[in-house]
Amino acid sequence: KNYYSIAIKIESLKQSLDPGTQEMKKITGNSDIKIVFVLLDGVGDLPHPDLEGKTPLEAAITPNMDRLARNGSMGQVISVGKGIAPESDIAVFNMLGYKFEHINYAGRGVIEAIGVGIDFQDGDLALRGNFATLDKEGRIIDRRAGRKIEREDVENIAKEIEQKIKFSNSNASVVVAPTIGHRVVVKIRDSKPLSSEISNTDPAYARIDGMGIAKAVGDFLKIEKCIPLEQSTSAANAANLVNEFTSQSLEIMKKSGVNKRRSEENKKLLSCILLRDAGNKYPNVKSINELHSMNFSCIVDMPVEVGISNVLKMKTFNAAGLTDYEEKAKVASKAIETENAIYVHLKGPDEFGHDGNAIGKMENIEDIDKQFFGTLLENIDPRKVVVMISADHSTPCIYKGHSDDPVPLLISGNMIENDNAQRFTETESKNGSIGLIEGAQVVETAIKIIKLQKQ
């Protein structure tokens, strides 16, 4: 069972067969525009003592992004809203032009369920999860169970949980779908619709009006009890099923042969699954091609990004593994020959931010600059193609989590008037001519700037 890889293959096949994708060829409103839109996951940061008081972007040697900065305009972006430290799902939606009323947002659980190809129906309860490690007192000592977990281990323990869970409601069933590393999606189905108005069991994130928000937390965290957030039978039933899943899966994992072997090999145990961001309905939104009147495609890897591309009906291009930056640049430069815009989501910076590794984050940024942007610049014509660089959110190393700090934005190309920017950094972005804008305004702003400069 490998929901994630199967889902990607199915989506690719659907796009080649589905007559609905012909909509892409009909949209011509902005057909004279070419944009490579790169989101560097969690690249925004704050000054760090390990980097002599610089941010990883400031400390990194980035000749290719510097070249792009000198050929463009900069600004800052609040991806979701002031004071909100967003999760990646809602942040990416906003950065692509979708400003949800939070209460109407489907939730990351649903987006990831769609991304991995789970059979999801309205009324099911889908949650994003983390395999995590607990100590003997039940305290969370690693929210990611070491992060890099053998695929066989997560698949075997997920199957074990599915087979052994016995809900008090005999009509209820569960699917546990590991995705990448420590990440997992849990779907619970009952004979009656389940409400998503329930709290997280993951103590590091709050669920507010359907949106996941990172919380400021301490070191001694424990799994939280799921409680209904509204007075309804469906919310009470959903919370009860989540709590039964948590309590039973704790015992199943404690006794699992997978963890017995991991203990013998001095590996972090898969002690529990932390759940958050419940959702119970398929999102109904305008396609991204219709929204921006252009052929808008993507290069994405993670389940949440695959789910977003499916929901927005974006054509996807496959481009090797998570950190095969050079190959992604080659695919993007080739794809832009037939597309108006291609959104490229690059992993790397965010994980170093979560680990508090400022030097590692700096070095990863340097790799991206050399392998991705260096290759991209060798293969595109800046007279015809605009390169946009930003982030979905900031992940400061000193916090080891997402923050509400604005992220830098660069719009670069020969037709873009330079505003004296020299480097793609947080400091330079504060002085940029674009100013401070919302995430949902980014693509629209870029299109307006390009059209204005073309006149």
C-alpha cells in the first residue's frame, strides 16, 4: 500500500485522458505572459547568532538570485493574514490567488487526503498526522520521530493500526495512509456525516475557523484530548472517534513488532500519531486557469501540494525527487515553452528551520541557488520569461516553527523596472517598490506589473 505514489500516477493519467483539461488550451486572456513562480518553502527567517546576526538568506552566497534581484522589483508578503503563523496548505492557496474565508476552508486533512488519492467523500473526517516519539511519561520528545523513517516501517505499523482498531461504533472505519517521512493522513468514516469542528490532538497547532495555526509552545508537550468545537451530535461523535483512535493506536504501537525492532536498532519509536486540521468536505473553488485567465501548471512533490494542484485543476509536471533541484529547473524551463505560468514548490529550507539548523538552511539555500536558479537562468530568456521568487511562510530557526513574519517577494525579468534591489533577502524586500501586500494579491500584482511594463 503506497497511496502517495499511486495517486501521482493516477492524476497524471487523468490529465492525459480528461477532456476537461482541454480548458487549459482555451484560456487566452493572459496568454502573452510567461512566469516561473518559485516558492521556497519556509525560506523566510530572522537574524541568527550562528550566522553572525544574519538570516540564512543574508548569509548565503547566492549569485544567481542576486542576478535576478538586480533585474527586478521586490516587496514583502503577508501570506495569509497579520498575526497568523500559517501552515503550508492555506499559505500556498493564498500565494496562488485564493483568499478563503477561514470558516469555509476545507482543512489540510482533506487537501492531503486528496493528494494521496484516498477515497474521500463529503461527511468523512480527514486529518493530517505526524508519527511522533514519546518518552515513558507520555511527553513528546520528537514530533517527527526522527523525520527520516523507513517506508516499510510506517506502512507496516499503519496496516497494523487499521486492522486492530475497534471503534465503539461498529459502523466506523479508519484508513491510515503514510505519505512521506513522518507524515500520515488519517480518514475516519461513519454511517452518518462527521463534523470537522473538533480540536487537534497535536499540541503544537491550533485549529481556528477551519485553519491550522502554529502555536508558541514549550518543551514539555503531551497529546491533547480532542474536543468538539460546536454543540452538535456530529462534532461529539467525531471527537469521540478521534480519541478512541488515539488511545487504541497508542497501545497498538507500543506493542508493535516494528517498534521492538526499532528499539533494538536504537531508532526513534513510532509512539503515536499527532492529529490536526480536520476537514469533512471537498473544496469547491474556481480553477486556477479560470481565475488568472492563463495556462497555470506546477511542479510539486508533497501530498499537500499535489492535493492543491488537484483541487485547482493544475496540470502537473513530474521532475524527479524532492531535492533534485537541477532537474526541476530543466523541467520548468521546458514546460514554460507551452505554459503561461508554472508554480514550482521547492522543499528544503523549511525542514532546516524546523530543526533550528541555521547553517544547514543557509547551505540549502546555496544549493538551490546553484542547482535550480543557475540551471533555470541558463535555459530561459529573461526578455520573455519573468521569474518570481517568494515563500509560503517564514520558518525562523530560532523558533523551530512557522511564524507570522512577512516573506520576501521578487519579480524579475528584462521587462521589469529595477528598484535598486541587489539581493533576495528579508532586508532588501522591506525597501522594495512593490511594498507590503497580501498573499492572495501576489499573482495578480505580478500580472499587472508585467502588463504595465510591456506597454
